[in-house]
Amino acid sequence: MERRPRRNRKTATIRKMVEETKIGVEHLIYPIFLKDGSGIKEEIPSLPNNYRWSIDTLLKEVESCVNLGIMTFDMFPAVDESLKDSIASYSYSEDNFYLKAISKLKQEFPEIVLMSDVAMDPYSSDGHDGLVADGKILNDETLPILNKMALAQAQAGIDIIGPSDMMDGRVAAIRNHLDENGYSEVSIMSYSAKYASAFYGPFRDALNSAPKYGDKKTYQMNPANKREALLEAELDYLEGADMLMVKPALCYLDIIHVLKENFNIPITAYNVSGECAMIYAAAEKGWVNYNHAISEILISMRRAGADAILTYFAKDFATLIKE
């Protein structure tokens, strides 16, 4: 036999030398849930090892993450029902604890990168990502609300805007609105290929943001469609997105790959709550080795083409690397 591939696997040093795909903490974005109040650290039952934080406890958590090398965070607000309305007005209110937290975190840790979520559902009494009228989600009427939300976040100090709403034309609307108001340096990481997935349950539990009726299939993508992801990504690219995201990640590695092959801007992946919850549950049962499983999952996303990965495993993986 002239070719024996096993020769390149015979020692750990050789395996490391010829390793094709690398992953480090610099590739990770840590999603965190924020709640108004103080002294709060509430574990999310359906998403073990993840918590709702008040800003005072979150400062300590961010410090510990920075010490592990995690420098990028995606923030999601758990808003009290009493503050929600049909037009998500609290999302751009001066009293919004989420906006105050952005400013506080940037003041305490100017070196970190903060990403936001732009969609109506955390603030909407309907629980949908867009404006609802007569049971329908209105696309164009939603855009001015998203513009106000994005501008308020930029004014608070956010580095990257993350439109997750899946309304048509929202990237161009937000980009123009930010530029017109002097925030041309704020980036947009667009949720370009966001699928109507079964794996969002724990996230919605964390924010209490599930739709009050119906589902999100009229605006989120059909899991059966691949070519449509190219269309969504192209539109966001042409409208000014700086990065394109695929959500979820684990069931959509082919979508990550096809976007990476077709666009010359960074491709990111969201390793969503349900994907992570499965591993937590299996590891708790002793059915999988937790450290091995999360390492394999994250490397698969990098191998598919993800330049950065949003994952609830970020802190555990960073700890594993450090150890």
C-alpha cells in the first residue's frame, strides 16, 4: 500500500500538526439573558447552566468570561409582561433596562464587543417578531419600529446590531436609519437564514417570548429549503449586512457551507438553545461525554464554514481550552 492515511494519525502531535480546522475562544459569541432588578441569577430549567442575570450579577459573569478570553456577547432581554404592548414601545424607551445595561457593560468593559437582538417579540404583547393586525404579521409597517429599536441600541453603545425578525427589507431600513443618524460604524450581523425550527423552545422559555397564537412560519424559513437561503443572504448582502447568520446551526451545516462558498463576508452560526439542551440532557444521563460532544459540535460548525459561533457552550468550551 503506497497510501496509508493512518500514518498521519499515529501520534497526538502529528494529528495536531495536520489538523485542518481550528477553533478557539476568539470564534465564540456568548448569548446571555438579562432581567431587570438586582442580585438576580436564575437558572433556566430547560437550558441548564444558563441564567437570567441582573446587571450587577452580569458584570461579574462578564468579567469571568473575559478572563477566559471570551470577548463577544449577544444580549437578550427578559421583559416583564406589564411592559409589553402591540408596538414594542418599551424596546426604545429611555427607561429600558436592556439599553442601560448595554451602556453599563461598555463603560465597565470597553474592550468587549456587544451584539444586540432586533425583533419585536421580547417586547410584543403578541409574541411575534413583527407588528400584528387581524392575525397577520405586517412586514413594511414593522420596519419603522425596528429602526427605532436599532437606533436606541446604537445610542446605548452596541457594537453589532442583530436583526432576527426576518422581515423583508429590514437590513436596508436599519442601515439607512443608522447612517442618517451618525452611526455608520455600527455593524449589522443579519439573521439571514433563520429557519422556523423546533429547537427554539428553551430560548423562548428564558424570555417568555413565545407567540401568543399561531406560529412564525410566514416569516421564518421552511426547513426544507436550501436555495431560498441564498436568496435571503443575497438580499441582506446587497442591503448592507456586514455578516450573515444561519440559525439554527447543527441541523443546517449545509446552509452554513453554501453561504460560505457564495459570499465574501463573514458567516456566523447560532448553536441554538434546543441543540444545546439536548447535549445537557444526554450528558446528565451519562449517554454522551459532555466535553467531547461540545468540542465535536463546535468544530463541525467551523468545518462547515462558520467564522463565528453563537453558543451557550462558550464558557464551558473556553474553560476546557484553558484547562
